[in-house]
Amino acid sequence: MTTKERTKEIIDNQPDDATYEEIVRELAFSEMVERGLKDVREGRVISNEEMGKRIRLWQK
């Protein structure tokens, strides 16, 4: 599916009274999910334990 087709699909699935901001938010969310899935497919992941360590470092 092309980007244009996916964008149209997302917009078409929004309620008729959706605001511009809601549509843009949904488009951004979809892109973030796709980017995350691509990272998983390409092995760019870390464990929950490692993420916990990183968060604790940020909090200091």
C-alpha cells in the first residue's frame, strides 16, 4: 500500500465530525506505529530491563 493510499484509508476511517487536529494526530500515530514495527523487523530493539536502566539514568 502506498503512503497516499494509507493516508486516504486513515482519513476515510475517521468520523465525519473529526477535527483537523484529530486527523493529524491519527496520521502521526499510524506513522509512529509503522516506524516501530520496522524497527522490530530490523532488530533495532532493547529489552525492558535495558529500558528501565536508561529511564533511571534520565531521572538522575
